[in-house]
Amino acid sequence: PRLHNNTIFQSLQMVENCSVVSKDDRVALAIIGVIGGVASLLCGAAILLVVVLKLYKQLVYRMSLYLVSSAFVFGIVNIIHLVQLPILVYSESHKFNRPLCIAAGFLAAYFLFVKLLFTLSVTIHLFCFAVCYKNRTKLEPIYVIVSLSVPGLVSVVPFTTNTYGPAGGWCWIENWRDGCSTNIDQTGVIEQFALWFAPATLGLVVTSALVLTMMTILAYRAYGTSTVNVSRKNSQEVLRQMLPLVIYPIIFCALLLPTLAHRIYDAVPTSQTYEYMLVIMDAVCSSGYSLVAGLSLLLHIAVSSYQGDGLKCEPMVVIAMRLGKC
């Protein structure tokens, strides 16, 4: 009887501990909030430069402005997690503030998907004018409408199933009930993969393929032996200017892999031996999406503006158009 009572006590204690955010989760929250703050500053600086230099007159920069603006808001959403820290530490329950967590989860899901679609749109546009010299300015309304409306439809789905809330160490789509790894929420797991990881993986594979094809063609034009000197010089300039911008989808794809590995690990009942390591990697990489977006645009503006020993702002479109038509 004593052994039986001890077993019941340990089980109740485990259930109680499952509902309380651990110190490891608090570390993850702090990481997400700090990186989100730095990312917001970088994205804000990039947005300010695009406006001050009036680069938004070109579609490629407007598309980049849309992308970085969504990354800026996503960074702000990550800062909200810092607001949760005092609640977790000083409240009696040591739990997430659920209404705030649901709001943060929805905003994160929406703007993360917006950023993904604008990344795909920017890549498609760059591919069109850099490879085939087709300036698809008329497609801008379609890019914007699709990138803003589709995420809205996707991000309302968890509201219908009540799965927005604590997702491990932060707020998103819940994959555990009551924060307990032994109580896996199958609906939440399916939604995580169906609403984000599956489309994100497909979209980033497509954008990475377009980027690699584009850079291979531009590199051949820039350094190929059959290219005339003037065309080669122009191609080298396009390659130099575009590299910081188009490398972002590949980095985005690389950052997605640790977050995907973490969610797969959580979806499968295991001993949770590597949970802490995966949580920290997920926190760094998922919040790093915005950081890389702002940094990529800042580098692109710097590289595009600097030429030789001075500053020279010359649109990529103008340089690309010099090369002729496909």
C-alpha cells in the first residue's frame, strides 16, 4: 500500500510539474525576446534606409520592404515573450498568460507565413528580371494580395480547434496539452506540420532552387569565356549586388531545419534526452528568421550603393536591362 501511495504521489507530482514552465523554457523565452529585439532594430533600420533613399520606387525594393516589414512585426511579436517572463517567474501558477499567449501565437503564425510568401515573391521577381530581363511590375498587386490573404486563411485554422497557446517554451500552435510532453496533442502536431512546416519546406526548396539556378546563370555570364567584356562586367555587377539579397532564402531554409527537427522530436514519444538542446536551437533559429531578413537587406543596400572608392546608387534593374533580352 505504501508503494502504491508513493506511485500515485509521484504521478500527481509529475502532472503538476508538467503544467509549470521550467527554467529551460524561461531561457528559451529570453533568447527569443532578445533576438526579436535586435531583429526589430535591424529591420527598422533597413526600412528607414529604403524610405530615405527612395528605393521603394523600384519593385524589387518594395517587395523587399514588404518582406522586411513582416519580419519587423514578427520580431515585435517575439519581444512579447519577454513580457511573459515576469508573469512566469512571479505569478503563483508560473504559467503563461493564456490570452496574451494566444494573441502572440496567432500573430507569429500569420506574419511568419507572410514573410515566407514575400520571400518567394521576391525570388520569383529577381529571377524574372535578372535571368530573363522581364520586369514584372504589373504582378505586384497579385504578390501583395496573395502574400497577405493566404496566411490569414491559414492562421485562423487553430482558432477553430483551440490549439493556439504554449508550444514548448513559447507561444504558437500547441503540440502538448497542459505543457506536458507525455500528453501529446495530435491535432496540434498535425496543424504544426500541415500549416507551417510542409508549406514552408516546399516554398523554401522552390526559392532555393530558383536562387541556385539564378546565381549559376549569372556566374556563367559574369565569368564565362564566351561572354563579351561589356556584358561580363555588367553581369558581375548584377551578381555582386544581388548576392546579399538572394542568399536569404537559402539561410531561411537552413534555419528551418533545426526547428523542424525539434517538432519531429516532440511529436514522437521519447525520453526527452535532447529536448533542452533542441529547444535552444529552435529558439535561436525561429527568432533568427527576422534577424537575417533585416541584415540581408542592409547588406544589399550597402553593396548596391558602394562602388569603387565612392558611393553610387544605381538600380539593379538598370544594370540588368543593359545586358539585353533573352
